[in-house]
Amino acid sequence: MVNSGQSTTNAAEVFEQVHGSAPEGVWAAPGRVNLIGEHTDYNDGFVLPFALEQSTYVAASRRDDDRLDIRSLQADAVGSIALSELEPDNVEGWLRYVAGTVWALREAGHDVRGLSLVVDGHVPLGSGLSSSHSLECAVALAATGVYGIDVPRTELARIVQRSENDFVGAPTGILDQTASLLCTDGHVLFYDCRSGEAEQVPLDAPALGVRLLVINTRVQHALDDGAYGERRSQCEQACREIGVPALRDVTLDGLDEALGKISDEVVRRRARHVVTEDARVLQTVEALRAGDLTTAGQLMNGSHASLRDDYEVSCDELDVAADSAQRAGALGARMTGGGFGGSAIALVPEDLLDAVSAAVRDAFAAADFKEPEFLVARPAAGARRES
């Protein structure tokens, strides 16, 4: 079992060793777990994420030569690129997330110039916990911070989304960057992806006698490999055939009628997931407000089944994680994140935490999967300046 402690960084010390002077500041942005509400964000729907204690840290200072100097404490790589050379497809690997964020800020009209950056990432890579958006949000805060540019967090989320979509080439929605930037300690974020309205819903798991167990299947996933984009295209096709701006506009009462207008069975199932998932988010918020964790857990189970069967973004490891956790006494368990690998989350009574973890581990061993990694998470603070 790995318990989540607040991650710390020595990015400032490394920055001073490399550059001979202290950074102007250190900024941090967390990874996230989505309690429920998967693949609804790019359909103008509802999501319910919370921030992790694990964050990406960026130590930063201005430069006077209009270049980006980028170093990572985790990757054996140093990048240096002129601002004039920032173009999509012109930067490769993890550096494109940094370069793309600066590019998107400049494209939005913000006067960000040369930067020296030292990155220290503590969000597990490829785990479905949004390490890439954590990095982008930390870079966005650092870049605007050192240049004294005041950008509202909601606008900054849109800028980070553009970086991901147009520079990196991953057609992600608005969930991950919004969670990293807007979440608060001890709360899940009830976010309306159409209106931008946000509500902090209290979730003090220890006080409620439960734990939020993140199960990293260690199956690496990527959202720029085509499958994610295919799901978006299928949702757009559904909207055209139904005649609505977004699947958010289809209600449960009108679902059967709407699905009857869709010509393709696969597209029909994609739409059914999104509409029912939006409803599950709304029902989960009501359950949390009422302290009804049993219902919240049942909704998580329903979400996983829908993602597995209708949206088809699960995998064998995620299914085993969710099923074995449920059988061992978790109130609910589901895959979290974009899917095709990554992590699951289970809502577990405190006294069953070890039993659920053991059951998942045994099930993975029986299936000859890699041994899973466990993280006991709690809703933590969002992006911030550290020093």
C-alpha cells in the first residue's frame, strides 16, 4: 500500500545549480482523479473530479534571449527552442507539453517570452491521473507568474486545452486542466463543462469512514493514438443525427427517442453512455450532499459497466480491478480517466481497505497481469504558487 503524502520538490535547488541563481518562483499543479463523469466533458456535460496531492512542480525565471530552456528531474533530456520556432509538430516527446503551453499562451495574446524551466513531476506517468495536464498547468502558472500576467483560471484551462488539442495533437476535453486549476482541498469539483459553473462539493473521506483507493493497473495509455478521437467523432455523428448541439442536450426521458434516430449501433451505444453518465454525475452529487455513499458507490459501478460495454474504453486489467474491488466489499469501483489503461478508483470502507487491496492484487496475479500499484488518495488543493 502506498499512502499519498504531499509531494515535495527540490526543483529550486536544481535550478540554482544549473543556472547559477535562484528561480523567480516555483509553481505546482496536481494530477487528478475523476470520481465520476467520464467522456462527458467534450460533450458539454458534467464532471466530478478531485485533485491529488501528487503534483508537478516547475521552477522558473525569465530569460532575455527569447528561448525556452527546459529541464526535467525525471527525464534525461534538456530542451532548448526559440520562441519563433514554436509550431505544432516541431517539438517531440514530453517537451511538446511544455512548448505547447507557451505557444498557446502566446497565441492567446499573452506576452510570454523567454523562460528557464526546471520540471519535477510526481504524478505517475501513463496512469490515467493526468500527468500531462498537471505539467501543462504548472507551466502555464509559471509562465504567467514570472511575467506578471493575470489570467483567470477558467481562461487558463481553455488555453491549456488548446495546447493539448492543437499543439500536442490529443483531442482532449476540458476536464483535466479544469480539475488541476480549480479543485480545492477536501472537495470534489462539480463542473458544468458548458456553462463553466463550478461548485465545490465536500468529500471528507476519513470523516465518513471511507477511503478513495486508486488502483494503477500499470497499463500505459495515451490519448493521442486515435481511439480517443474516434470516440469524439462518434459523439459528433450522434449529435448530427439526433439534431442537438451536444449530447448534453439529450435527457434520460428522451433517450430512447434520440437513440432511435441514430443509424449505427456502435454510435448509438456511445451516445447512450454519455447521456446516462451525465445523469449519474448529477445523481452522485445529490448522493454526496445527502451523505449517501452507498448510492454513490452503486453509481460508480454503473459508470464502469457503461464505459466497458457502451463506450468500450476499458481493458481487461481495469475490468479485473473494478470487479475484484466490488466483490471484496468496495461500495463502488470504476475505471477513471480516458481509459485504454491507466487507473481505477474504488470507494472503500476504511476497515476493508487492506482486504480490497489484497483481493485486487490476488486477482491480478491470477490473471498473470503486472502487479498493480495502490494509492490512498484524498481530495487536495489545486494549482498554486509554492514559493
